Amino acid sequence: MMATDYYIVGNLRKDYEESYSKLGHRWKVYAQRKYDIIDKVQKDGLLLVGINPSFDEGFEGSCEGEVRDSENGGYQHPYFTKPKKLNEEIGISRFSHVDMFSLRTRPQHVVQDIVNDPDSQEFVEEQLKLFRMIVDGASPRAIVVVNALASHLIRTGRALGDLDYDEELGVAMYKIGEKRVPVFYSGMLSGAHAIDNGSFDRLIWHIKYVLNMQSENSSQLRVNS
């Protein structure tokens, strides 16, 4: 696959690194851990959105920023087993995952507290700006949000601005230029708090339905033009 089929997230590493200078002082330990980002995301594919990379909380000290290799181990963790199955069932050959924040921590309440911290708003806005750049650069066929906080930040318009809601298709739409990208809100696909099999099957059906309807409508427009 040619390089032009990817949006290179690694090119933003300097921006990610600089954003940590805007993190509130009380979160100094997290600033020392620096960023953790994927190297690239595939264009025109299925884009899964999480909230932040996990971390071994037993580790003490500072870290180097990390750009994970998506082709050599980046998606080999058992966490990605169910997302890969989702992608296979939908029939989109391209699959990527990106976290909304590059902050390394296991407890999600830390991210929630930082989002609500008045002294960390510049950091939050910078991270969300970078997230939006990645989404726009990837120009995915569909977005599946697999985290409650990430869903909240998108629903409220903070992460991706205002979305249109398609009543007929029952899904929110994010516009990238003239392209309308459906956004599906889901719970976690893997782990102890993963959605049940029935909800997973329903998600697959809904995504396939929306993409098929978009394809049919696009074909009809070409015929009528």
C-alpha cells in the first residue's frame, strides 16, 4: 500500500510534546510520561476512537515520547481482537485506532479530571485540535467511538465541533469537506466492560446499513447528474 494511503500521525509528535507544557502543575507526573501516539492511520477506512493509551502505574520517573509502529505490533494486543472482527464483518479493508488524548494513564478518571481542570484547558484544547487534525487527515468512511468520555466530548461538540444528525439513518454525521462521515457511539468492544454480543451484532448491522445507504444514494446522484 502506498504511503499516500495514510495520514502520518508521527509528524505531529513535536506538537504533542509541546502541548504538555500547558498541562496544569498538579498533573506534573503525567507530563513527565510524555506522549504515546500511533505512527499513522489509514485513509478512507474504519477509524476507532478511544480516550487515551494505558500505562503501568507502577512505573516511576519520566519517559520518552513514543510513536507506536502500527504495522509491527501496534494492533497485536488482545484489545484489538474484537475491533478487527468488527472491521471484517463490515467489510472495510482498512482499519485504524486513535486515542483522543496522548496522555499515558490507566485510570480514566485522571483524563476526566484533567478535562475539567481550569488550569489544564489549554492542554485539553491543544490535544483535541490534534485529534481533529488526525480525523480530518484520515477522512474515514466511518468513525466508531468506543469510550464514554470520548463520546461525550464528541456529542457536546468539543472534540469535532457541531455534528449533523441524520434522522433517516439514525446516526450523527461529521463533515470533512463535502464528505459526510457517520459517527457511531459504542461502549468498549473488549475487556471486562465490553458490550454484549447482541449489542455488538446490532452495531455491525447499523454500520453496514448506513454505509450501504450512503453508497446507494451516491450512485443515484451520479445517475441523475
